[in-house]
Amino acid sequence: MPSHTTEFLISLYRTMIRIRCCEESLVEPILSGDIRTPCHLYSGEEAIAAGICASLKKEDQVFGTHRSHGHFLAKGGGMKAMVSEIYGRETGCSMGRGGSMHLIDPAIGMLGAAPIVAGTIALAMGAALANSIRQDGNVAVSFFGDGATGEGVLYECMNFAALKRLPMIFVCENNFYSTHMPIRECRVEEHIYTIGKPFCVESLQVDGNDVLAVYEAGKKAIERCRKGDGPAFIECLTYRFRGHVGPDDNIHGNHTDIRPEEEIECWLKKDPIARFEEYLLANKAADSICLNSIREEAEAEAAEANRFALNSAYPEPERMQDFIFAQ
Amino acid sequence: MRKLTYSLAINEALHQSMAEDSTVFLIGQGVKSPWYIGNTAQHLLERFGKSRVIDTPVSENGITGAAVGAAIAGMKPVVVHPRMDFMIYAFDPIINEAANWFYMNGGRASVPVVIWGIINRGGEQAAQHSQALHAMFAHVPGLKVVMPATPYDAKGLMMAAIKDPNPVVYIDERWLHHLEGDVPEEPYTVELGKGIVRKTGNDVTIIGISYMAKEALNAAQELEKEGIDAEVIDVRSIKPLDSELILGSVRKTGRAVVADVGWRFCGISAEIAALVYEHDFECLKAPIKRVTLPDCPAPASKFLEKAYYHSSLDIVKAAREVITHSPQRS
């Protein structure tokens, strides 16, 4: 295990805990109906966004999916702007026109997210193509789920990205479920990362609940891209702690999917945040007082973001047709 | 003025746009193959290099998505579909992503991409090599759709489409590629959203789209011999549509024929007819006539093709019918 500075380790931890606290702060408002937009919570998958984005510069681009709260925050997006968007407010990052599934902040390289499965992979490839034409050394990252492996455009993109040696990282967040459907019922080959190999895309699988493993894999792939060595495919094995959409925990709630209780129990024990806390404590990078205070800060930030959103105005109906065309 | 063919006018627009703006690039299947796109891209590769003139595998969804993504990331791509039938593979990036992006992101990122599709009618190419799909794209909020009918507009609309900050579907027509006309040598744009009166007249307004705008002019000449003074409008911009120009003309003539290169049902001809009925019903002296493709896939056999594709003769016939419909000719 290469050594990292305490500062770096703490920053990884802070990113993960900020995502977790923000996600969990949305549960009550979703249940109460204050939040209506479909929220696909990222709890349990934080190590992936945190680990990959830790190697990205502000100018590097990220495209996300329906489940992109974590990508937005890890790339540097503001929590208030995101939570306000989720509450459908004018102060939201998309002015209340996009909701939870359309998070953007071009200033920090979060170029957007969208719920058409695999629909943003080609967009990320386009950003990589732009980087390649401009020769600016920037890298584009496409986050997508295991379900996206059923869409043909992914294969078109792996081929073209490899053909043109584009600076692009395909990050497959394999949480083993394509909405309600176990991924093993969707495909024969269980090791998703192998799909990159026939296209000569550097392909590997990592433990997506181990933030340092994700970081190392991402860093290496991103460095390759910056050198012009072409794209990489990183499959991150993970698990979402809640249902496909909403706060559903699949045990009670209204069951957006039904997963075996023992499977959920098993993955809860692999909580990426708890695991990283153990690592930090064991390696004396932080003590529990320090970790608690970071967690409390994150909880306070999430609470403040919710308050800010609730106190923000809704977009005016008279302005509904703003933004159809750019002037 | 200097004469140029329609296809070389497109070529000149690409040359001048790429020369004046280093973020403009051309991508798509066949950009280095005259078999695919005629001479519209000639000498671009030699002049601008393969990083900005990118021939691609047949991967319409991925490549169009890449053009859209590059636009979001600050470039001005032109993505070409040598047969627009294949653009159907790219409905997702065009409609779900490009058309919606600016709106659903609250105006934070625009998508300055040109999606260029070529209609290839006739030639016994049958149903999957000849479709005119402009109405489908025009249906979608957030997309602009243009269809030049002259060499002048082929260049000016392409240059305007490239400069526009929004996704523009630029649709040209292979049957017009050899048409020659006046084209200024210097760069210029034709404003998106503006139609044009090609011939003034008082008896009937003929509203033509793409190739049918050319046929409308031929029809007007024929009608003149019969003493019918037709006004001819070339729509040029399907969306935004120049409603004022169309309504103003029909208010004057009281009669309209709409001639489209597409199908009838839910087609642009229906949209234009509805526009007139909604706004200026009282000024109509006769019901509007539409000259469109029948609601039938394109057939292969040339005898069927002859029946399928309309020409100036059908426009003449429709114009006579709207003229004779009213009891007294005004």
C-alpha cells in the first residue's frame, strides 16, 4: 500500500462522508413529500466517486447518470445548489428545471447527468474528443451502472475511444442490480470489465467499496490518459444501500426492488465509509474525535443545505419557457 | 455574381467556418469518401487534418453523442449523416440529450452542434435510403431545423447553423446538389427562422420546402401561362418557422398550397395549414391544399417511384384547384 499524506486521506474521507450525510438527509423530506423528484441515492457507493474524482483536476470533465449526487459533490459541486435543485427551487444548479437527475456545474467540470441509461457515455466521449482535438491534457470520465452494459452505445464508444486513443475513463459502478433485475439475469459473463478487452481498452476490476483501491486504479488510468495512451475501463464492485429509487431499504418501504435480506446485511458490513474509518484509525491517520468532528460538520452542512433549499423560491411559472434555446 | 453548385456551397461554408473558428470540426461516416457525401467535404481533410475532419465507423448513436458531448465541452462540431435514415440510430443523443440539455440544465450549458443529414430520394433505393425526417425533428422543443433549397442558402444556413449556440438539424437534399446559383465568395450567414418570398404574386401562395421550393417556382411559371399569379415562399427554416411571412402572404392571396418533401400525416404541411387556420381562417377563400408524399414507405421500382414523388405538375394541379374552388376568382 503506497503511503498517502494524512491530509489526502482525510480529504477522501470528507468527500465520502459529505455524500453520505447529504444523501441520508434527503430521506425524511422524500418520505414527507417535500422532495418529489425521483432521487436515486448513492449511499453505499461513495468510495467510487470519491476515489476517482480525487485524481481529477477542475478542468477534467465528468458526466453522470440518474444516480449522480455523489459524482456532483465529489467533483466539487456545491451542496446547496444540488439540494436546492432536488427541492425544485430557482437556486438549484439547474434552476429547478432538471431535478435530481440533471446536475451540472460547468465551472468545476461537472458537465451534466442524465437518466437515459448509457446516454451520457457518448457525451463523455465527446468531451474526451474535444480534449484530444485541443490537446489540452484533460480527461473525461463517464460514470454509468451495470445496467448500461445492455446498451449498444457503450460498445460503440469503447471501440471509438480505443480507436482514437481518447482520454476517457469508463467507470462502471456495478451494484449488481439493473433497477429491479439482478445483473446475473441480464448477462452471462459476470465479470463486466472483460467487455473492454476485445476493444483493446485497458480494463480492470476493483473493489468499489475500498476507496484507496478505487483511487489507485483511477489515478493510474487518468495518468495513462494524460500521456495519450488511451481509454480505460474500471469496473467497481459495490452495492447500493437503498432501493433503485427513493429511500426504500427493500425490507420495508415500497420495494423498488426486492433483494435478499442476508445479501443486504452482508454488504452493510462492507460499508465503504466504516471500512475507511477502520483504516484511518488503524494507521493512526486520524482519531475518532477527528472523524466524529468531520462527520458532524458534514451533517451540519447537509442540514444547512436543506434549510437553504426550503427557504429558496420556486421558479416562476411565467419563466417556464426560459432556456428552450440559448440566445 | 460567382456561380457555385449547392454541394460546393456547403463545402465552402465548411471551409470558411473551419478557417475562422478552430473549435469547428467535421465528424461522421464517409467524410473522406465522395461516394458518401459527394464533394461537400472536398479538400477539408488536406487543409485541416484528421484531428478536425474525422471519418468514423458506422456508429451513429455513439458518434452523434460524441459530437453533442464535444459541443457541451466547448467545441462546435458538425456531424454528418450521409443518409438521414441512419440518423434514427442517433435519436437518443439528438432528442434526449442535445435538444433537452440547455433547458434541463437551467441554461448552464448550451449545445452548439450541427447535425447534418442528407435526404437521398429516388434511385430505386427504397424505404430505408430515402426518407425525409424533418418533421420528426421539428416536433421536438430545443431543436432548430433548416432545409436550404438554393446554393446561396446552402452556404448561408450552414454557416449560421455552425455559429448558432443551439443544436441545429441541417437537412440537404441530394436532388439539389447539382443545382447552380449565385453564391458570394465571402463568408455570410442566412438567419435561422427566416423564410423568403421567391416570387411575388396575388392569386395563391405556394409554400415550398426544400426540393419542393424549387418545384414551386417551376409551378409558378407554368401557372403564369394560365394567368394565375402565384406567390412562392421558400420556408428554408422549418423551426423556428417564419409564421409572419407565411401569414402575411396568405392574407394577401387568400389561398395556399403547401408542398413538402415529407409525408402527409403530422407533417410540416399540416403544421403550416394549422398555423393559417388558427390565425387567419377568415381570409381564406378556399381550403388549403397539400402536396406531400403519400403516407407510404418509399418504393423501389421506378414506376412506383414515379407515382410516389411529386413534382411541379402536382403543385400546378393543386393551385388550380384552390383557385377554382371559390365561386368568383378575385
